[in-house]
Amino acid sequence: VAHHQHTPAADTLQQLEQFSVNATLVRAITGREEWIYWYQEPLSGTLAFTVISMVLPCAAAAGFALRRAWREPLGLSLALIFVIFLAGVSGSHDPLYRWLALEAPGNAAYGWLLRGPGKLGFALPIFYCAFGAIFAAWILQHRKAWSMPLVLFVAACCAFVEMPKAATYLWYYYVPVQYSASYYGAMD
């Protein structure tokens, strides 16, 4: 019987593959790259859901372009790095991402962040809110007949995609728990 010996590098590669199992560029952009997919959207996997879930990221990208953040070296650098990381969420399948996460010089300082690609998803809502607001303000400043309907459409798409997941998460983790009287007595 051959004994398969695990090395730390092999274990780390297996972790990278496990944590990247659901990660694709579209799922990462839409914030659905979790390795344990605990919430299943009713329309998940359909073309309609994919299109609707891309509305807010597209509005944020438009806000990024309108802000001309791509002209600022820091903004452009951060955007490019983030896109590389998002593109690399397929984990071990992407050579650059794999190298950065497992083999690059100094990766002991940051590799832990990349080995679980979903950890990078925290920045998406911040980016989408900031640049989505810039997009909405730009649209509303032009005071065209389509300005308000367009902003409402983006907000409705965002609510349709995000509210069921957020409500499920919040009502699961943040529901008050009933404790017995003996617990309260012990705390006095």
C-alpha cells in the first residue's frame, strides 16, 4: 500500500483548491464566491439572475470611470490589484494567483489572505457603494427623463439580489436567544 505523504505546500494547495471551489470571476464580482455556499438564491444559476446581479457592479464601474479614478496612480493600482485577485479566485487554476498565494517571496506575510479568496469579498460592498453613489449622482445631475428611473432600476436590482441573502444571514445569526432563568441567576 503506497502511503501518500502530505507536505505543508501540498496541504496549502489543497486548501486553496477547497476554498476556491465556487469561485469564478462572475461569482466573485457579484459577491457569491463563498467556498461554503450557505444560501441558495431562488433564481441562482439562471441567466436572468446573473444579469440582474451584474447591474450594481456595472454601475460602480461606471462611477469609477466617471470619477476618473483610473487616472490616479493609487486608485488605478488598487483597482488593478483587486481585479487580479478577483480574476484569480479560481485559485489553483490561475498561475499568477497560485504563485502569489503559495510561492511568492514574502507570501508568509499576506498569503493567508489569498488562500481563502472569499476574504477579499469584504471590499466589494464598500467599492460598490462609493462608486455606485458617484454614478447615481452623475445620472441625477443631468436631469433627463430617464435619470430617476435608471437610478431606481439599479436600486431595485440591488435590493432584489442582496436583500434576501442579507435577511437570511441576519435572521440566522442575529436572532435573540432565549436563556433559562438559571443562566441569569448564575450571572448575578
